[in-house]
Amino acid sequence: MPDTFVSNPSFFKLDATLKKLRNYWQKMFDAHQKDITVDQWLLIENLYKHKKTTHNELARNTSKDITTISRIIELLVKKGLVKREADVYDRRKVYLQLTPEGVEKYKDVKSLVYDMRKIGWKTLTETDYAELTRILDTIYANIP
Amino acid sequence: MPDTFVSNPSFFKLDATLKKLRNYWQKMFDAHQKDITVDQWLLIENLYKHKKTTHNELARNTSKDITTISRIIELLVKKGLVKREADVYDRRKVYLQLTPEGVEKYKDVKSLVYDMRKIGWKTLTETDYAELTRILDTIYANIP
DNA sequence: AAACAATAGTTGCCATAGCAACAGTTGCTA
DNA sequence: TAGCAACTGTTGCTATGGCAACTATTGTTT
């Protein structure tokens, strides 16, 4: 393994890129008065796709800590976008799903997100995308 | 631009990979009783390389918010790893530099970091590294 | 020189991240 | 069936991230 791998700041680059992306998304959300954060959006998107999930599932699906899920869901419930529903058979479980307002929020924000996703890629090719995916997946798999 | 670019979760993948990396680093720091966080390490590394900088410079160099820098530095000062020094000519400025203990900490943690950086790359080539760097730099440059 | 703008850094507030401890529930097992 | 382990989710604590408001200082303008 060449020395570049060790001395060069790939961690730093990942961090800086992600922060700039997150910042841009948040600024666009704010500019269009979407009244949600980027991470709240990620949960809404996930809940839209899975219809009915638990905190645990959501944590796995989003790579978030379960305590973080718990707190973001609390905010979304307060905003009226998500509702909790106790499992009849297992009283430890709580099912989460979007309210009608939550579904509306999803549809409202979706097109903005669709446009924004293209921004980062505007000068890159499909091969670049595949490469990034492959490399990130490999790094992810390499870490114990 | 193909639809994959828009529908696929590159933001999510960046976030997940970075979190797993950060987590692994932190666990290794803890296991070896280094008594610092990953971000504290990033500042120490930067201060070692630049010897004497200001909060502002450090923020630019690390892609961190200046308020975050202010707070991390406060923690490092409390740990005795960094010392503040007022500028004689501009009393708004505060220069930051590692204490002898800070330099020692840098040298102590450096070899561990060196080993860890290789972990993520163990099944990847130098070309992969160059590709990742190029793609991340491009995304970064694309974002307004 | 007085007023104002720009700069450096801090503090308050809220959101996300992760660990530990906890409560309640369920399932297993002696 | 009593006891314990495993599981689900919440709460407390500390750290990082970002915005706004603030203090103190310096530079500029009139």
C-alpha cells in the first residue's frame, strides 16, 4: 500500500464534502420554507418507502443511532408528520408511520430534493457515480 | 444525467461510511486510552503541522465551524494539550499552539492513526484512492 | 475625532451522534 | 412458576455542527 493512502486526508475529504452537501440542502430547505432538517427529511423519506416500521428498523435503514431516531421521531410527531402506534401483540414495540400531513410533506419536498441531487453530479459521469459507490461500499466493508 | 444519479443514495452512503470510520477510530482511541475524540485529534494534527495558528485559520483548514473550533480548543486547553497566546499587535487575535504535552500526544496517537488509515484501504488500489479524491473534489466544487 | 463598518472570538440555542443506565416487556430455562 | 436473559425504547450526559446575537477591538469614512 502506497504511502499516499496513509498520509492523505480521505477522512477529512469525506467529512468536508458531506458537510458542504448537508449545508446546501439545509439552506435550500430553509429558503423554500420546508421547515425540516436534512436528517428529518431522511427519516420521512424512509417512512414513506416502508410505510410502517419500528425505531430499530429505521435506525438500521438510516445508519443512525437508535437514540437519535427516538429524538428525531419525537420532533416529527410534534410537527404532526409522524404518528406512533403500539403493537397489539408485543407491547414493547411501537410502529411508526407518516400522517397524511407527513405524506404531503414528503411529496412537497421530494421534487426539491430531486433537483438538488443533480447539483453535486453535474460535471460527473455515470461511471463516476458507480466508482464512488463501489469505493465507499468497499471502505465500509473493510472497517471492522 | 441518468436517473440513478438522482434516485440513488449517495448522500446516505457518504454519511454511513463516514460514521462507520469515525466510530472505528473512536473505539480504537478508547481501547488504547488515548483520551481524545476524533475531532480533537484532527485539530491536534493540524496544530502540529502549522505550529501556530488562529481559530479562523484552523476553521478553514479543518472545514469546521468557528464556534466548534472555539469549543474543541477549550477542551484541549483544559486537557493541557494546547495553549492560547494573545497577539501583541492585534488584541482581537489569539494564537494557538500545542504545549509540550500536546506534541507528545500527537506523537503518541500518530502511529495508531497511521495503522488505522490503512484499514479502510486494505482491498483498494492507489487508482481507487485517486478516483475517490477526484470525485469528492468535484462534488465539493459543484455545490454552490 | 466621532461614527460606522469590519474582524476575531465567545455564548446561547437547538439538532444530531453515541454511550451508559434505565424501565418495561417478552421469552427462555431451571 | 420464579428467575433471568434478551429485546424495545427512553433519558441523561457529553461532544460536534451551525446559526444568531453579542463583546471587544481594529480599520475606514466623513
